[in-house]
Amino acid sequence: LEYSGTISPSLIKLFKLLGAFFLTIHFLTCAYWRTSDAMDRDRWGRSDFPPPHQLIGAALKRQYAYGFLWVILATLGNAPVDGEYDQCVFAIVCTIIGVLVYAFIVGTAAGLLSEMNALAVEKKEKMDFINKYMMVKKLPRKLQDKVRAYYDYVFASTGRVTLSQEHCAFDDLPEP
């Protein structure tokens, strides 16, 4: 998909970035459960490290959902921490990873969105040039529509309109 031109490369990069984010959260969720399982438990199965004792032995999807939520809160710096050393260290590690990951995501997403916007601005400028040229030359409406459709197709398939202001707008058109 990335090289076929059917989807914007910036959009593909954004989806890869989100995939990496959720993979990081998944690994932290697994580390959360591994850490909580390693903690000492009292005779009722409780420990000072979350999760609540009701989740011990619960369905895997319920445990995962709780761990996922805890990790998301920890990466944002809002994890429910009771003050135990192991819990504080794990929450601090999650928060540091979260700060780095969120900063990377925001920076990369801003760059990708500005790149996508730059392509849209470039297309609009070039289409404005073509439209003005066709109006000045008083081309028939049907021909104007065909020329616009052609350039829309070129832009959709390549992501760029290969047209410079120095040469005639119709040099890019195929021969009849």
C-alpha cells in the first residue's frame, strides 16, 4: 500500500506510529502483570501492588483491560500508586516512557499533518494556475472538466501534480 500510491504515505506513517504506540502500551501492560504477579501476597492473595484482589484469577480480557488502563494512566502520570516502593518505581518508569512516547508521537504527527497540508496547498495552487490558464484561453467547459479530471487523477495516483509555472499547463496532458 505504501508504494502503490493508493494511500497517502503520511497516513501510512501515522498508522505505523499508532501501531508502535499500542505495542509499547501492550508490552508495559504485560510488564505490569508480570510485576504484580512477582509481588509477595498475603494469605488472602492480596499484595500492596495493584491490581485489586478481585482480578486475581479473573478472565484474561478483564485483567488485560485493567492493566491497559493502569498503564495508560501511568504513562500520563496519573497511576493509582499506594506509596509502595516497587509500585512507585514501576509507575515512574511508565511515566518516563510515556513522556518520551507521547512527545515522539506529537512531534511526528505534527510533521506528518503539516506534510499532508503542504501537499494539499501545492495541489490547490497548481489547480488554480490551470483553471486561470483555461479561463484566459476560453476553453470549452467540457474540455476544462476533462483537464481537471485528468489532473485530479494524476494527483490521486501519484500524490503530486508535476507542473511548473514556467511551461504550458497542457504539456503534461497526453496526446489525443
